[in-house]
Amino acid sequence: MTNYREILRLISQGISQRSIAVSCECSRNTVAKVVNRAVELNLKWPLTPDMTNGELQKLLFPESSLPSTRKRPDCEYLHKEMAKSGVTLSLLWNEYCESCRLSNEIPLMYSQFCYYYQQYVTKTKATMHISHKPGEQMEVDWAGQTAGIIDSDTGEIITAYVFVAVLSCSQYAYVEAFLSQNQESWIAAHVNAFKYFGGVTRILVPDNLKTGVDRVSWYTPVINKTYHELAEHYGTAVIPARVRKPKDKPSVEGAVGVISTWILAALRRQQFFSLGELNEAIQGKLEEFNRKPFQKKPGSRLSVFREEEKAMLLPLPPTPYELAVWKVATVQFNYHVAVDKRYYSVPYEYIKHKVDVRVTSHVVEVFFNGNRICSHPRLRGREGLYNTVTEHMPEDHQKYIAWNAERFVSWAKSIGEHTEVVVKAILASYRVEQQGYKSCMGLLKLADKYSINRLEAACQKALSYTPNPSFKSIQTILQTGQDKILREEPVNVPDSSSFGFTRGADYYRRNS
């Protein structure tokens, strides 16, 4: 309430209205109105000691002392609505005015509406104040304290890192241990946390670790591409905490300390021989932690989550996010890119271009300038496998790929039976039939250079040496002309006794 007595006292001392407004913490217009009304009523200082500010208000401004005919807002209802995401006092005032219009009542002005609500909040203090809107924010971090797993073979202690996620409003927590703090563990932890909560918050608040943030910046942090994909898949936004500002995520910072005591310290005497055993024990302690009653307010983390926050979470997508790893690759001259020593075709127009490759457990996708240009099922098994799409090949290569074993055998049969046998032998000599196509093509093309008859003769000659001749051996026969020897008529050598000048045994014994 305005201190009317003090205003009149200071005016009587000749102090300026501006100074009085500062001293009495009111506006200069209020001081001017009080002074003018006092002059009209011939009211001067000193006043009677028993006259209070309330009586002075009735005397100076009797019309404002009358009870207001305007409808007072339901501040308790306003406070509950303000806890919901996206709700503002301006929106609630518009709804309040609409309800007054329907009930033929006079609403308060917006300033008075806000004043009454502020007074209510001040009176309720922290008992009904919600610092974060339900379903708005989830804070995530790795706990500083680690757990241990015993290697059953060597007895070595393997370090297990503990991931903690906390809903800012209800303080409902999720905890899981991993053998690494790498990208795969970070993404899997988020997916499991969303599944545990049964929904997604609108904001994720991580620390500035590399698995979440590529480049730290005060105004424009660069979010890791895989982490950004996760956020897009679940319809949430990543807003990293500022560097060295733990107050940006106080819930998880506080929960880390409590969880380190409540869960990890409680399990310190137990021995675990697998990650599954450790996480099973952690889940049991986590349930106790979330059901534990608050010390200074009613309920528990679980009860507040169920009553206030669960319904406000965004729904989960139909399928969980699948981890994708991004790589940069150069398209090779054979229009393929390599992923884990297995090769996937790309349209030949992109040869020697750098492309982005997105790899999941089932699919390999290739992007150029942000546009997907192809995708393949991910190859499994031995290294060196190829996945080639015919449409990605140049036209002359597509003609070659159209060849098959039947076509090569048919072509060889038209040359001769020996050539047919050689082609079949070449195809059978390879573990994968397609590997022999080049040799067959080279063999049959020899007919263009040496003639069909010579190729057939060379194949016959080669088959006389081995049942499995190679392209190289037949090429050598043709180059050296060995196929011509086979076609020459054999020479019949006559008996030596038919020649008249043959010397006999008697000739060589004449001098004996």
C-alpha cells in the first residue's frame, strides 16, 4: 500500500516530488495525485497520530476504496496451468477474459491479473513452485565414479562407466553401466533411457563431450551428426550446457552424487562377472532410489513422475533409433566405395568424388552434397565382397555384365567342340563362376585375331596336354604356331632295305 502519511510529511518539508517518489517507492504520478487531493481537501501535515494509511486512502480516494466488481482469477488453477509446457500468463489471461465474457462478468486488466498471480506465487513460496515444466528437459551425463567387472578368465577388473539421465521436473532417474564411453554406448544409453521413461522430453541437456558436441561454442555449438540424428528421430532438441557451468544441468549433477552413494557405494562389496549382472543389480537399486520419499516435500520421484510428468512426455516413435556411423569416402575408379573392406557401387558419374557414407547394422547409404544417391543392404561375411547395382555401371560395362555361362558356352559351341570343352573347363575352375568370364571372353576373342579354325586347333592341342587348359596356355599355342603342326600330314618313312646303295654286313667285313 502507498505510504500516504510519508508523502504528506515530506511535502511539508519542501522536498521535491521526484525525490519523494524515490523515497516512498512509488511513481511520481501517485505523488502528484496525493498532493493535489490533499490541497483540494485542505489536508495538511501534521495529521492526527491515529490516522492510518488505510483511512487516508478512503479520505483521499474514496472511489478506489469500494470493493471491485471485477472477477478475481483462480490463482491456484493458474499456477497448475503454468506448470504445463507452452502455457503463458498472456494465454491464461485471454482464456480468463473469454470466460468472463461468457458469464457476463468484468475481467481485470492484464497488469492486475499478473499482480494477483504474483501475489499468490509469493505466498505459496517454494512449496508449490515448479522450477521446470513437466516433460520439458532431460539432463544426461557420465558419472564420475565407475563400477567394476571381474574377468572370469584372467581375474582382471574391467572398468564399467555409469550413464545417468534425470528428468528435470520430477527428478526421476535412469542409470545404466557400459564398458566404454564411445559413441555407440552414448547413443544406446539414450535409447534405453527413453524406453525406460516411456516418452521423450522436448530438450536434451548433455555436457560438451565429443560424442555429443563436435565443436564447443557459446552461441552456436555444433552437435555431433549421429547425436543430431538421434534427436531428429525422437523429435527432441539438443541444447548443451555451457563449458564449466554445472549449474546448467543441476539435476543430473546432484543425482550423480546421490546415485554414487545410493547405488554404486551400496554395490561396492558385490562381485560381478558380466555387464548384464551389474546392470541387473543397478536396476534393483534404481527402483529403490526412485521410490525413496523426498525429505522436504511430499511424494517421491516415481510419484511425481507418474502424476505430473509422464503424461507430458512426447510419445516414442514406432521404432527405436538405430545407431548410424558416418564416414567420408572417395568413389574409386571401379565406381565403388569401401566400408569395412567390403565394396558398394555408386553411380559412375561420381568417380573420384568425396561422398558421405552412413552405415547402420543393416544398411549402407551414400550421400553427395546432402542428397542420397544410393543405398545397399550391408554385406556380412568374408572381406572383399561386392554389392553392385547394374544401373550404376557405364553402358559398355552393363553389356559385359549381361553375359552368363550359357552365353559363353553357346558361343564356344559355334566355334567347335574342343573350344566348348575348354570354356566349360575354365568356368569350372573358378570357385565363383563370374570370375571366369574375363578368361572366357579373352579366349573367344582370339578367334578374331587368329581365325576360328586355328582357335579350335589350339584348344584341341591344349586338351591333349591337360584336361583343364587355361586361356594363357592356348594363347601361347597360337602365338608360337603349335596349332599348325597338328594339322600337317604324317610322313611315312620307307623300309631301308628298299634302297640299292645300302651297305650290308659283308661290306664292313671285307678287310677282316
